[in-house]
Amino acid sequence: MYGSTASAARDMLELVEKHGKWRDLEARKQFRQGSCRAPVPGEFPAELQHLQYKPGEEKILYWGFSYGSFLGSTFAAMFPSRIKRLALDAVVDAPDYLKQLWTDNLIDTEKVVQSFFETCAAAGPDKCSFTSKGAKPADLKAKLEGLLAKLWHNPLPVTGEIPEVVSYSDIKNLMFASLYTPVDSFPYMANLLSDIDRGNGTAFAKLLRPYHSVSCPSSSTDEIGKVSEPLYNESGLSSVYATPTIACGDGDPQTNMTLKAFDEYWQQLQTLSPSMGAIWSEVRLTCSAWAIRPLYRFTGPYEANTSSPILWIGNTADPVTPLRSAMKMSKGFPGSVVLTQDSPGHSSLAAFSKCTTTFIRQYFQTGSIPPPGTVCQPDELPFSDLSAIGETDAEMKSQARAHREIRQALQEGGFGFRFMRKYLHSRTLDII
């Protein structure tokens, strides 16, 4: 089985080599088209030397997010001389990941949860429907805890066009998905929570429908055939198996996990993050039943002198890849630097920051890195409005739009961690 990150890193190296060959051929083609003299076999024009293919020396340009940061750090550790630009954003703690512990991920999760209460209260009821005039963050936290306690034993029934039962677990999954992209998701989450608090689950039922719909294919009549859908589709199954194939295969085997050991592990995660610990424990639980092992694993060390410095990027409040992971990983790669973005969410894409964007662009264009200890402030927060950007700064508006386009592309491709993310993100407003 070649589903491991190490195998993917080797594939990346092969892609870099193939790209070098293609670049060389295209450069020669363009030169011949613009030259009046006959080409000399094997000749490469001096003005295009930087485009010439160098077998075994081609270098990667890469910006990786979340798991992509682990893929990038693995590439750097395996092929340190093949780095041209390597930006690793929302950094995974490689040793923790390889041990299949998944314990360091939730260190800053509660900071993101707290940011919902703080930004909602600061925005007021005109922008955040879950708050009321004069409410404090602590008031909103108590309100949400009361709502969850109520749903624990008394799920909310929904009647009408889309019958549903909204449960405690549904709210928890909604919250977890929202923590990845607070700017996009917090306003929508606030509306849903406000509805549930008033006993209205209609909007939530629409959100849940794709996850709770089950049908049995039938060809007995044309009409039934039109409305029937398969229980599973091929693309869905690919997604279901991709995560354990990679995550469980990369890490140490977990098939010896006992009920007692898992209970202790779950309690540990709950202590780290009372809001999300139980959900996160599912990752390791899945691996406890995953017996398929890869043919090749890379287990480190995650240390190397790279041909160009690595740029690590981390948010001060990331739900699953805390800033300290970037700090830790940076120590193994001399010359690398950590760029900090002071905002909630998963990766620097969670909130636009002209400061962060400028440093990343400079890095890829020139190779320059930010001074050590650089902290960038965001230019948008949950429940804020970026519509005024550009009236005085056209460049900033252009950067903000490009930033949002990258974020939305990743969301559409499944960026985030499982439940509801696609449907949450498809309901957010594009305000730029």
C-alpha cells in the first residue's frame, strides 16, 4: 500500500523533476519561435539559463496547509537540498502525529471558542443574533452551555417540509466545523444557535438534510427511479477511506488499543478542550480498527539544513494546529522562521491580513523571510465588514479578494475536518 505521506513526498519530487523537463522544453520552443537563426542542437540561450532543466537538482515551490504542512515538512526532511520555497501553514506536530497521539492539537481550541463569545458580544445584536444588548462574553458562554445541556436529554423535534431531530451532537459538530473559518462561519452559526434557542430548528434541519438523508435505490417504476439515490457514491467512499489510509498508516499501529486506554485518552482530550475533545478522539478511535499498514513510512528525524529557509506560519488561536507546533518544528530546520498571525481559525487563510499576505508574497518572489518574532494583525474579524476595503487602498482590496478566493477553493475541496464544513461555507456571504 503506497498511501503513506512518505510515498506522496517521493511523488512530489518526481513532479518537480517532470516540471523542470517541461519548463526546459517550453523555453526552447519559445526561443526557437522568436529567433531567426537555426537552432544549434543542445544549445540553450544564455538569457534563459535560469529555465534550463537540471536533472537531480530541481527544487520545489510549495505552500501547504494543515496536513499539507506535514507533507511539506516530510519532503524537507527527506530531500532538504530540493527546497526553493516551502511555506508551511497551520503546522502539524510531526512527532506527535507519527506516534498517533493527536494530543497536542487541541491546546488552543478553547481560545477559538472564546473568540466566538467575544466577537459576538462586541458586534452586538445587529450583527450577531446570538447576543443581546449589553451581554458579556461570559453571558453568551453560559447561554450556549445551557442550550447544550437542554439538548443533551431533550433533542429538538422539527416538523414540516424537512422533519428532523436536532441533537446535542449536531450542535457540537456545527461548532467544531465553524472553528476552522470563524470569519465565514461564526455569523451563520450564531443565526442557527439563536433559532435553536427559540425552539426553531427549521434552518438547522435544512443544513442536516444531506447528512441524514437515506434512500434505497429502486427500478420498479420510472418515477421511483428518478427520486432514488444510492446510499453511497464512489467519490464519497474515496473521501471516507482517504483519511484513515493516510493518517492511520503514517502513525504507529493502534490496533492494541483497549477500552480502558481509550477512555483515559478521551478524558485527556476533554481536559484539553471541554468543547471539542470528544469529537477529536474519533481520529484515534478510527485508527484502533485500521490494520492496513503502508509499505514505507518515514519516521524522521524532522531535522535538516535545507537549501532555502522554510517559512512556518501559525495563528495565535488555531483549533487543531496550535502555534507552538510551528515553533517546535522550526527548531529542527536551521534558518527557518515562524510568522505569527494574531487571529482565530485554521491557517492564515482563516482571516485576511495584509501584513501576512505581504510577507508570504515577498517570500515566494524573492526568498526573503520575516524577522524572527514577527506578529501580523488581521484586517478582518468575525462579524466585521470588509466592504469598505479598497475605497482608499485598491491594492489591499485586490489582496483581500485573492485571499478569499484561495480560502473558498480550499473549502470547496474539503479543507477543514469533516462534518458540515461544505454546507456551512456554501452559506456564507461574499462581502468583498
